[in-house]
Amino acid sequence: MPQLLGEYECKVDSKGRMRLPSQLIKQLGAEGTHTFIINRGMDNCLMLYPKNVWDVIIKRINQLNTYKKKNRDFVRFIYRGATELVLDGSDRLNIPNRLTEYAGIEKDIILFAINDRVEVWSKSKYDNLISEEPDQFSDLAEEVMGHVELSNGPDSDSDEE
């Protein structure tokens, strides 16, 4: 699975195409063709998954008991708008109109690479999100990560002397 990182400012043309930045393509590696799945994400952004990542997620989702309403609702949301995209010869992806409408995307977008996927944001919505960062990020970090045991690095021993 790729470990993706970075924020990239891009534009969507009048046909709904966006050019994937070369730095992001390099991070994805040369694993066959560059096929992706895009769908509605949380917080009114779009999620762009490399196909191999999507396949792992869907395998787990397909194990949910759809006789439970919450599970059905979740499955429907994940699949809503899910579309396979393949990079064209100019490293562009064509985002479906319904998805750009959902995310409020007009022209300027931000691609926010995180872990094994990319959030696709309307630039204005992303800027609003970033401007609402908590004043005390250290307090948030302690609350969220304070209980997680972290090593001192890749070569550290778990035993303390």
C-alpha cells in the first residue's frame, strides 16, 4: 500500500478533468496502470483511492451484515458515486459532475494526500477547514494520541533500562 503525503493545488477544467501532480504520481509508484476509485467522502470532500486500496476497503465492507440498517446506510454511502477513473495520457482524471457538485468544486481544488488515499477538496472549503484548526493543537494531540504508545524510532527497543 502506498504511503501518500502532501497538499497539492490543482485546477479542474470545464470538462471536469484534473491533472494529477507528478509528485503524487511518483508516490503511487509504478504498480501497473494508475487506476483509481473516487467517491463521496466525509465533510463534503471527495475521496480518491488507488484501486488496490479500494479493493481492500470494499472486501471488508462487503462483510458487513446488511440486515442491520446502520450497515446498509454505511454501505450505500460508500458506494454512492463510486466511479473508476484511469489516468489519461496527460495524467488527468475526469471527475463525474455529480461528485463535483457534491463537493462544491468549481475550478480550484486541493488534493490532500493522507496515508493511502487522497482527499479532493474545493479550495474554498479546504481553506475554511484549515482556518478552523484548533487553537491548542497540543491539547488535541494529547487527547487523541496520549494513550498510544510511541517508540523512540525504528531502532528503539521496547524494553526500558
